[in-house]
Amino acid sequence: MNVNHLSKLWIQRSAWLIAIRPKTLGAAVAPVLIGTSMAISDGLFHLLSCLLCLFAAVLIQIGTNFSNDYYDFFKGADTAERLGPKRVTQSGLLAPDAVKQLFIIVFGLAALCGLFLVLRGGWAILLIGILSIASGILYTGGPFPLAYHGLGDVFVLLFFGPIAVSGTYYVQTLQWSELAILAGFIPGLTSTALIAVNNLRDAPTDAKVAKQTLAVRFGENFVRREIQFTLILGAAIPILLVANQPNHWPALLSLLALWPIFSVIKIILSGTKGRELNIVLGTIGKILLLQSLLFSVGWIVGPAILD
């Protein structure tokens, strides 16, 4: 095997890693952590269901990333003017057909993971799975792409929030929980802040191709306030949960995330634009995982401490 061949293999593997967007996968992991922690606390943890939820969630996120890369390229949203991280289709690192084939395969693998979950959880889990995969494709693809009509924020709030958390809880416990639905707004709102920062950064180029995100429709001041609101409200949800279930008071450890949240809000309200927002995106991604992990650990250990 010569040096040129090795170099090509390395470039191709690097391209797939770029396409996967590892930094976005925390948004898929966070809801599963929270839903599982609540199942554990209720004494109804189911290991296989937990693992399959995690695999399916991560695969759907990866498939959505591939799909977005593919469709944004053909709709002209990803160009040389792009301010965000490199996109493999637009940059020519991978052929469009290869990206399309892979997102179909990845969504197929997610569906396979979901087979057991559907057998265990029934039609409700089937519906969640179908809608999750369909929304991942329709986020930027299809005749009515959600992100191009200002619905991306709603999609992220619901599917990375209450739907993911309550679905994870349900497939393990086989019962629905109002608390799990409410807890879903912790990752849902923080993930919404993520997509809002992304849209704020890309507003100038999105406007050129009629990608009507909220940043394009209502302007940057609206989106800056949206980011502030979603981050603060997401951090406050644990207070409502603990008020309802005081024995889970250690879940308030998640409030430690307020320190970096206030730092992010300060940057956002200062008028930061363009590539500088990429740093903010990375910080919010870390906040999302920190919140979810601290809340989950606190929710589990709370009753044990009191006992």
C-alpha cells in the first residue's frame, strides 16, 4: 500500500468524521440520560431498552447530519461563504451520492435498533420512531423542509426534548410520566438555543437562498432574545421538578450550569456575529451535557440520600 493510497484513505475517513459532526451528538445523548435516570429512580430501569434508545438516538442524529449536509448543498444554503464548520458535500470531500446513500443506511440502522423498542413499547414508540426519522430527513429535505420555513426550532424543542425523554422513560417503564415530559424541556430548550445560535450565525447566507429561519424572518435581535430565554428557562426546569418532588433536591446541581449560561448570554447580547459564534455553539453543547448529567445523577441519588 503506497503513501498516496494511505493519504486518500486518511482524507476519506476524516471526511466521514466531519460529516458525522461529533460535537452535535450530545443533543442525542442528553435526553436518553434524563429519561433513563427517571426510570432508574422509579425502580423500572431496563438495560437493553436504554442501550437501544441511545444507539437509535445517536444514529438518527448522525443520519440527520448527513441528510442536512446533502440537502443544504443542493438547495444552495452551503456555499463558499459558509461561516460554520466545513460541510463535506459542499466542499467536495465526499460525493453527494455517497452522502445520500450513507444517510439512508444510517437511518436504516436506527430503524433496526427500534424494532425491539417497538415490540416492547407498541404503537406509541413506532410513531415516535417514524416521526423522528421522517423529521430528520424533512428538516432540510422534501417539498416542505422544516428549517426553510422557520419550524426548525419547534422540531428541535420537541424531538430533542419532551418526545425523546418521555419516549426513553416509557420504553423502559411501560408507563407515561408527566414529570418526564416536563424534564424533557431541559435538553429541549438548551438544544433550541443551539439551533438558534446556528441560525443567527448563518442568517446572511440563509437569506440569500430563502431559508426562512427565525433569524431571517424576525431579525437577529429576536433570535438573541430567544437564545437568552431558552437557556434560562431550560436551566429553571429542574426547580419546577424538585418543587414537585422535593426528595430529588440534588438534581438542582444542574443549576451549576447557570455560570457558563450567563457567560454565553453576555456574549450573545453583546452583538457577536459570524464565525465567533462557533465558539458559543461549542460552549452550549458542553452546557447541554453538563446540565443533563448533573440533573440525572442528582435525580437518582436524591431519594437514596434521604433513605
